[in-house]
Amino acid sequence: MTPKEIGALVKAVRKSRSLTQTQVAQQVPCSPATISRLEDGKHAGRDDTLLRRVAVIVDIPLSRVGLADTVTGTGGREDDPVRRRQLLAHLAATAAAAALPVSLAAASEPQDSGELLICRVRDAILGLGPAPKDVELHGLRTLLRRAAADADRSHYLRLADELPVLIATGLAHVAASGADPRASALLARIYVLTTRVLIKVDEQQLGWMIGDRARTFAADDPLAAGEAARQLAVLARKAGWHDQAAMIAMSAAEHPGLQGDDPHLVAQRGLLTMSAAYTQARAGDRTGMRELTDQAADLARRAGPAVQLLDSSGGGFSRHAVELHRVSAEFWAGDPGEAVLVARDLDPRALPSSERRARLHLDTARAYAGMGRREACLEALLAAEHTAPEEVHSRPSSRDLVRGLLMSGRASQELRGLAARSGIR
């Protein structure tokens, strides 16, 4: 079978089992974008290990995708000379690839911005990324602010270059400074930003690892510790652990280090309360969601005008941030009509970044999709693309909305164009 035929089979069987790409990816584990490329027949080369795992998860006989029923069965014993030669050749190729200079190795990197970012951050965490920059702590803070601004603009290709350098440089400062809390706190904020970006591109496994590191290094920085907890709560929610996700967020909000009337402390508590409210929405608890959202709105009033927190907090905290959160929360709590009404009352220009404005359009698109209003959904998707193109083209959840429109009715020229620009064929 050709890669496209295999991909079409995997996609058809997956859907017949009522499995999403994200659910399959979590079991492999890999990113949903990897499953998408496999189903589109665009995965770079044939990865038999990936194909075998996916086939088992969706319950496709291995022989139907050209794989042996066992790894070592008849004709495939581990002491088979042919198999041994293949293994040695594979090991030699792996060693040769590891010895390649960065400029040559980069030629084999994925071209999708989200996947590229994931690969480079992974290598940085494994110590295989770029060398640290020769900058002092204040220079590192400047680099972090620049990367945070790119995150707020959904510039994932730039972040694929910036985040690995930040990680390497932050680690170098911590190693050189010993127990200097300033270096540890800055590395914690780098890890928090990295975790937030990984969540955006739906990379949960690596997000867990880096989010936990963020919490460890943020021990003496209440704001960074609170934000690290918020990202871990998001990851727990995505894993379906709703009780634990709410507990992580609310426990962090009640931590002694975040108490007081300082607007920054109030705002961080507000962000954590919003996270817990959204978790209640995903758990189907509309009443709990609305109660916690009202609490977050009260904290926004107490904090005053928009409060900028960490470089990595995604636009800060304000009453507009609460209303933006409410759009998505109402949808997931089962009321897409209310989500649309809330969205209509929220002026995108009041939101602090293109990433936040694009999120408003995407949440509105999801609500319209839930109401069966395809044209309104497409219009909102196009508005999101105009605001932050990479937010639509690279995020798996955005691409899933586009696929849903392609499958649910006639594909207009505008929809086909959006699909093409998103790499969906």
C-alpha cells in the first residue's frame, strides 16, 4: 500500500472507532500533528514503529498495513543474519546522523512550524540543542521578553529558534551561579513560557516534563510558581483529570505567597481561578464554571486595569481576559449559543495581543460549529487567520475545525483556500 492508502485506512478506521487524532496521539505517544501527517500520507519516510502503534490502537490488523504480525515471528528471529545486518545498518545510520553538523541535520527537520518547534525544544531539553548565548542575566531577560512577544503574536517559527537558545542559556546561568535565586527564577520563567507554547501546539508529553521543571525552579518566585501550576493544571485537564486539574489551580491560588492586595498577586490568583473555572466547564459542570468565572471577574475588578504579569502569562489579566475565557467555557459547558452572545459583546481590539484576538475568533468559530452554522464558523476562522495566521495553520485544534467543515458539507473556494494554507488536502 502507498502512504496515502495507509493513511486513508487509518483515518477511516479511527473515525469508525469514534477516536480523535488527539486521543490516538496520547496513546502512541506523539503529537496529533504526527497522526495528521500519517493520515494525509505526508509523514517523512515510513516509520514502522509509529505505524505499528497506531494500528494496534485503532485495531487494524498489522498485515493490512504491510507489517508482520509480530516483531520477531517466523523469518524474523533476532538471530536472523539478515535482521542482524539490518539492525547494524540502522545503528550505523543513527550514529552517522548524530555526527552530522547542525546545518546538515537541520535539513531533515519537519517543515510544519509546530512540529519544528517541538523537535527543537525536545533536543534542547536533551542537551542536543544550540550553544548558550554569552549574555548576562539582564540580556537573558531581554531575550525572554522578545520570545514572549513572539508567543503573543503566534510566531511559532521564530519561537522554534528562540526557545532552545533560552533554555540552553538559562541552564548555563544556573550551573555557573550555583544557588543564585535570580538565575533559578529566570530559568523557571523560561520553562513556563516554553510549557505554554507546547500546550498551544498540543505537545503534552514534553509539556509535562518542562512544566514540572518550571515548578521546581520557581520555588522562590510566587508568580512564576503560580504560573507553572496553572500550566500543569491545563495539562491535567487535557489528560481528562478534571478533579486534579481544579485542585492544582485552586491550591496554587490559595498559596500564602500569592495572598495580599498587590495587583500582581490578585491577578495571578485570577488567572488560576479562571483555569479552575474552565476545568469545570470541560467536566460539564456549568454551575461550577459560572461561579468560579464570577469569582475571577471579581478579582479582575480588584486588580484594576489590565495587569501584566510574567513575560509568559499570555497577555496578562483583566476583565476582558475573563470574558474571553467565558466564551470558550460556555461552549464546553454545553451552551454554544451563550458563547456566541458573550463573544459578540467582546471587542477584539480590547484584547492585548494578536494571539488573544485570534483565540476569540477561534472560540467563536467553535461555538458556531457546535450550532451547525458552517458559514459563520468559516467567517470566524478566516478572521482568526487574518489576525494570526500561524495560530490557525499550526494549531491542531484549529486545523480540526477546518477538517470538520470540509467533511460536513460543500467546500467553498474560501474554505478550500484556508485548508490549503493550513496544509490540509
